Amino acid sequence: MEEPMKVKISGDGAKMSRTTNFLLLSFSLLQTGEKVMSSKGNRTLCIVNGPEKYDTLKSLMGNVISEINSVIKNGKIDVDRKVSIEMCLGGITNFCL
């Protein structure tokens, strides 16, 4: 049986000015090795302009988070064929679901 692709989902906030904040949600494939630590190994899922708070995530990133939850629930994604997925969350500490 084929080993699942390990997908790391990461989120981060950036204060651009006194009044402007951006939240970024990205993913990387852990099988790519060292590329995971560089911008070349990460792909942006969404960027929103808003404060780094739960309400911002819920209202502005809700659709993307729902899609991620669907992939976690199914454990697979269809890309020309069914590929097994293992999701990991990145932050201060990393853990897989």
C-alpha cells in the first residue's frame, strides 16, 4: 500500500502597519524535505486582511477551513487518482491529525 502524502497546514499573522494585519494560511508537503523550510516549498491557500483573532478565522477563512476539514475526514484527495493524505498542523509545535 502506498504511504500517505503528509500535508502540513500552517497559519500566521503579519502586522503590516498600525491598522493593517494579514492572516496567511499555507500548506507544504513534508516529503519534499528541506524545501518545507523555504518559501519554494510552501503554497498559499488564502490571505485575508483582518486581526489575528478566532472570529477572523471563522468568518473570513471559514470556507477554506471547511475544505481542509473535509480532506481530513475523507483521508484522501482526488488528483488524477485518489491520494491518501495525512494532515499536520504547523505552529509553535507541530502535530499530525
